[in-house]
Amino acid sequence: MIIKEEFLSRLRKIFDLNLYEAKVWTALLSRGVSTAGELSNISDVPRSRTYDILESLEKKGFIVMKIGKPIKFVALKPEEVVERVKRNLIVGAQEKAKRLEQLQTDEVLGELTSLFSNGVKFVEPSDLSGSLRGRQNMYNHLDMMIRGAEKSVTIVTTAEGLNRKLEVLLPAFEKARKRGVSIRVAAPIVEHNYKIAKEMSRFAEVRDVSGLSLNGRFAVVDSEQVMFMLLDDKTVHPNYDVAVWLSTEFFAKALEQMFEVAWKEFVPLAKVKVKAR
């Protein structure tokens, strides 16, 4: 049986399978019912690995072992497989999330925190920096910065970025505001994001930068940490977006001082002449 490599590659990504699993599964689908030996010949998977692969597929809910001799395996409808895989992913994610929540009161977290605290003592401030690739990674890191904020959060973003930040960072913003953190957000306020800006104004001071043609993306937290995006979000795919994070009081304060001057020129949301759609 000849299956295109491109098709196998898609199956592996979609269903989180290795190459042998994808080959054996598609081979069984083409037969309906088959033995391990037959599947080895059809899929070109070594016989010594076929039983392990079939056992793995059975545990994942892709196939069923038929009772009798010789042992045979039965393929399930692809629609049923999709549902089973989806349910397994949800259950697995819930179990992992529960274990991580339990870590909050576990001594393991205390030991990990101790290791980190001791390690940071030997790190030069200039070493606390890094690049972040992919918009999801960028927002995860920005969320961490906001959750750790004690005094202030300053964000400059684009019209599209304002919509994304409300969706992704809303819980972190709300908790930061309850802690007394001052949050300021500057972005172009236009027709398609005016409603979002109004929603964000519940926990942040939002101002419009449309008239100043400011086109930037950065965040400053507690005048100590800076995160700035290197690319235009209108032209870059989310997976290839790039940001740089720095923990530097000197640069953060300088950037925030420049922002203070510009902030006075931005238009408060209450004075923005835009109507929500």
C-alpha cells in the first residue's frame, strides 16, 4: 500500500502520531480487519515493532483488538476516532491542569522556587533578557509580567493588538487592577475596536494615538521590565512574530519617561469621536 508522505505527515500532526503509528493505522483502515503480520507487510513497518504500535493505537482509541486466534485488529470509523481522540485530549488536559494546581501547595514548588531564587542571585542584570518567537509565547510572557506587576503597567499597541490583548490578557488585567496596579494603554481607537477599548477602560486608562500616527508595540512593567515587538502585526504571521524581553531598570525608566511626555498628547477615550458598530 502506497500512502503519500504528505498525507502521513498531516495525520501525524493532527492526531499526534509517530510515523509507524500513522502507517499501521492507515494500513488497517484500508483492510478493516487484519493481523499484525499482515499489517507489517502492508505498512512496511518492522514486524518486531508492529505489536507495540498496535498496542499504542489501541490505548489511544484508534483501533480495537478482536478476540480469538490469530489475534486480529479492527479499524474504527475515522469519525469515531476523532471523537475519541478529542475526549482523550480533554481528559488528559484536565488531569495535567489538576496536577499543576496541586503543585501550588506542594513542597516540590517550594524547592523549585528556592533553586530559582538562589540562581538569580548569581545572574547579571544584563543576562535577564531573551527573545520570544510566536505570538502565543509573547502573550504568555506578557501575561506573566502583568501578573507579577506591583505598581504600573504601560502598553502601546496597534488597533488590532488592542482587540487581541483584551481577549488574552483580561484576567491578568483585572487581577492587577484589584492589587492597585496602575494600567495605561495607548492604541489607535477606530470603529472596529472602539467597543473593545470601552470594555478595557473598566480596568485601564485607555487613550487614542490615531492623530499622532504612532505605530509601535511595547510594554513596560514597574519601570523595570520591557517587552517590545520587532515586527508589524499587519504583515507578519502570528507564528513568526518576534519580541524581545529585557529586565533593565535603566532602559525601562528611560522609555517610560519618554512615554510620559507623549501620554499628555494622546486623546482620552471619553473624547474619541468614534461610534461602535
